[in-house]
Amino acid sequence: MARDPGLQPERTALAWSRTALAMLVNALLLLRAGLVGDHRLLVGFGVLLLAAAAGMQGVARARGRALAGPAPVAGPPATAMVAIAAAMALCSAGALLAIAPATGPG
């Protein structure tokens, strides 16, 4: 029997690409905040998140190709999920660092 995946593989691939785009935007915002405010730590977080966004786009492309294949695919690799979770934690830490100077004590 032939597999009829419908639009699910395309939606999944697009979701991975949107996540990579969101990471890219956050990386650029961190880089801007670090460069404008002369905060080297924010620039470092921005560069790391930029690299993570590029890796995420690579995972998104690989995932899209895997889902478009004839055989069903169970899920993304565990290492990709751990890397994505670490990148999101990095993004959160960078955002907190970007906000902290503006809301710090007087």
C-alpha cells in the first residue's frame, strides 16, 4: 500500500524552518544589543546563537528530506533535540542579560 502523507511532512519541515528563523532573529537582536551597548558577553551569546540557528536550519533541511521520503520517519534525532534545547536556553540567558542592565537598580 502506498503511503499518503498529506501535508503533514511539509508542515513539519516548515515548522523547523520557522524555528530556525526565530533563532536567527534573536541572534541578530543579541548582536545588535551587544554592539550598541558595548557588551562583549551579549556579542558572544549572539554569535553562538547565530551558529545554532545555522545548525537548526541544517536540521530543518535534513528533517524535510527525511519526511518527504517513501518510508515513515519516527522523529528527529535525539542529539538535534538536545542541541535545540541548549540553543533555546542560550537565547533565554542572552535575553535576560540584554534586559538586566535596563531594569537594574538605579
